[in-house]
Amino acid sequence: MAATGRVTVGAALLAVALTATAACSSGAGGGGVEGGEEAKKGFFAPRKPSRVTLIGDGSTADTGPQPGRRTPPHRLSPGQRPPQFVVFSWDGAGEDGQKLFSHFRAVGKKYDATMTYFLSGVYLLPRDKRERYRPPRHAAGASDIGFNDRKGIKATLAQLRGAWEDGNEIGTHFNGHFCGAERGVSTWTRDEWRREIEQAEALVKNWKTNSGLKDEPPLPFDYSKELVGGRAPCLQGQRNLIPAAKAMGFRYDSSSSGGRQVWPRRVGGVWDFPLQQIPFPGRSFETLSMDYNFLVNQSGTVHGDPAMHATWGRQMRDGMLAAFDRAYRGNRAPLFIGNHFESWNGGTYMRAVEEVIARVCRREEVRCVSFREVADWLDAQDPRTLEKLRTLNVGQAPKEGWRAFLGGGSAKGRKAAVMVGTR
């Protein structure tokens, strides 16, 4: 993306990872499924806006219910096996000359997958207006990932409109991407995080004023309502971010690192959706479920040996597929995968992600969805059912089968249903 400092993003992340590698790596039963095939009806259903109400300077608009949203989540019935959720999420979420945003939108539509796009607010702010961003602990106009030009802003806006209309989620990657132990996000107070969130929202809601692109159509959503979650730069600062995010109406946070493939729980009143430790084929340890973390443990650079590109891509692909398989055949915990719109190591990680989407998203009982949709489903369940699911370890399927485990079928199962509160 012109003037956004895409290479700088990779370089900044790499510097952090190479100085703190520990943060990046560490050593099917029976029963029905929620919704069945009926749950697939309405995927990407076309719906024209019932109204268009401009908000503020016209950068955003209330256009009614989001098109492309799936059928509402249902509470599991007694003995039902949970669906297998897979979330593909993207940090930064801007459209540049690589056109990866538009490419993966098309991939999602092809394979019935909705995703979460975490937008960096500075991607909608032109460089000549950079002083309008006032980051905590940094001078006005500072940003470790630069800013955008008006051509890049227009391209990104077009993809944001289309992504939302496809049923995808637009979250936040916040703004200036400041990492490190001195003035980075890990040092920010709750008030400073709240100010960063307010600016992330304001940059989206005022891009017309900031860019002067008055003739461009608005984003078709109210970002104050749309914004319900995010991922912090370099997965840092979650302790003070969560209370600030909760106060701003967030329903989840995806900034934690080193999570395990188990059923999520709330932290500080919001759902904690961490990047997870997943298999690293050929290595004795697991690594985080993100393209960047495979890169760090393979080449340590974004321009590694071209002769190894295909091998590294297969390694990431096979690691993600192994993580999927142990959840799908085991505890059915949601699988969370993070990515960047980057052509690191010849684009091998982008090809790996696309292949995983193609292989898993149309499988029986699989739901490739956004973080918001996972939060919707979790909120619809009986809390005691979720507690029961959390007793399953990584890759662990219920010994007695799902029907008995979640209270269906036998008399013993019906008794268990009362205990876990399913209906």
C-alpha cells in the first residue's frame, strides 16, 4: 500500500519477535450439530439497504441490517455436538498493490467463509493530515506503520464496504502500531488505551473530513456499533486494554498470545480469543497460529531463501491442518488463525492460508466465521454447557461420546443434561 509502510510493519514486528522469541513459540463422536444444513441457508444472502442514514460528515452510514450475515445462532440441544468454528483474521486490513484484501474476500465468498478484518485506523488518514492522530506517549503524527495516500485510502474503503456487505466483521488493529518496552502499547494505561480506541473509531468515522474525498460513498455501517473487538499490535498490552475495551463496548479481545485450543472464557467481562499454540511440523515445539510466527521460526526474515519458500508454506499449511484436525475430531474448540496481507517469503504463507480455507470451510459441521459470530454463538449457549466444554483438554473428545457428554440419548445422558443445564 503506497505510503502505509507495509515493509516497515514487517520489520517492526520482526525486531520485536527476534528480541522476544518466547512470546512467539513454546514447546469425532456422534450426535447432531447445531443448525445442520439449515444453518447454511442465507449465507451471503443479497439484501438491499432498507434505508441510508448518513452519520456525521457522511463517512459512515446506518443502512440497516448487515447483508450476508448467517442465520442467528441457536442454543445446543441436549446431546448435540458443537459445530467446529474456524476464524481467519487479518491484521492491518488495507488494500494495496498486492490486492490481497480483495483476493481473500473472493476466497471467502467461494468457500462460504466470513472473516474478521482488523483495520488500522491510520490506513484511512493521509500523510499530510497525520498530526490529527495523537498517539499516547508519542508526538502527534507519529506512527510506526506510516500513513496512507488518497489512492490507497480509496482502495481500502472499497474493500471495507464490500467486506461488510459480504457479512464479514470490521474490527480494529488500533492505529500507530507501537511495540516495545519503552513507549509501546505494553506500557499504556487504561486511559491511554481508551484514547487510542476513541481515535481508532474517529479515524473511520471522519475519513471524508481528513482526506477530502467528499465524493466517495460512505461506509455502510455505524462504526460505533460495528466495532466490538480488536487485536493489539504485537499482542502486547492486553492487561490494561481489556478494561478500556470493555468500557468502550467491546465484546471480545484477540490480543492474547500462547492460548491453547480449548473452549474460550471471558476475561474482564469480554471473550478472550487468543492466538493459539498449534503444531509446528518437523519441530519439537508448537508456535502461535499466525503467519508471522511461522516466519520467525523458519527464516527470521521476510526475504528468506527462495529455495525454501515452498517448504515453509507447506509447513504452515500442515500445522494449521493438524490444529484443525485435532479440534474437529477432539474437543471442537474454535480454531483462531491470524494473518497479514503480506507477501513475505514469496507469498508462501498467503498460499498456505488459502489452501487451508479451501480444505476445511466446506466440510461437514464446520463454520468458518468471524470473531463476532463466535461471540454471538457463545452468548447464545447455556453457561453451564460452556463450562462442561471447557473441561475437555486440547484434542480431547468426550470418552462417552457427545450425546452422553452434553446430555442426550440415554437415561444417564438425560441426567447429565439436567446437570449441565442444556435444554
